Amino acid sequence: MEINIGIAQTDRAAIADGLSRLLADSYTLYLQTHNFHWNVKGPMFQTLHQMFMLQYTELWNALDVIAERIRALGFPAPGTYREFVRLASVQEVEGVPRAEEMIRLLIAGQEAVVRTARAVFEVADRANDQPTADVLTQRMDIHEKNAWMLRSLLEA
């Protein structure tokens, strides 16, 4: 059945492609944050353990919002590790880094998600796709705030 929501098929495809990259980045960051929650240790354990839990829980809930927007545009949402690895700009981490390195890696991941969302926003904005723009604006706001909070932990 044809989709007629006022956004051209080519624009919907481009937006869905960008949202798929955002979903892959978000899932990879979710997994990394949850891993760090499980494995953090040291003097900042309690603070980081709690912060990481808040962040991975928020990310988990966002995954469905992003995937359902892709579906509303008429495209399948990626949902395998293979697809996520291919699409993500957030890189997996080997081993268990020290707490301070975890923070640095999560800052980089949060900022990568913001860059991906910002790139998709341009496409959605040109296509007059306000629902996607709304999702992207919320994602950028949350990830910019998370990056700021993580950076604050490294300041003296």
C-alpha cells in the first residue's frame, strides 16, 4: 500500500536511512553504557554505577521511539548486531577500561549520537518532517546534556 503523508518517497527513504544510523549508534551506546554500569569500579563506583544506569535506561526507551519512526515512514528498522555494526559510528570497546576511560568513551559516544542526529535533522527539516525533527531535537538535547554531565566528572 502506498504511503501518502506529504513526504516524498525519496525523502522518506533518506530520513529512514539516517534514523537507522541513529538507531545503530543509540543501540551501540546503550550496550556500551550498560557494560560499563556492570563493570565500573573504583572511588567513583556508586556515582558512575547510578549515572550509567540512568543513561542506559533512557537509551533503551529511546530505541523504540527511533525504530517506530522508521516504521511510520514505511521502512524496516534494523535490528541485528550485524546491521548495527555496519551502520554505527559509535565503536565497540574491547576489554574493561578504567573508570576515567569509561567516562571519556561515553562522552565520545554521546557526542557521536548528537552528530548523527544533527545530520539527519537537516534531511528531515528539508522534507518538512516535523515528527522526525521532534524526535531528533529531543535526542540531541538529551545526549548533549549527558555529555556535559560526563565531562563535568573529569573537571578539577
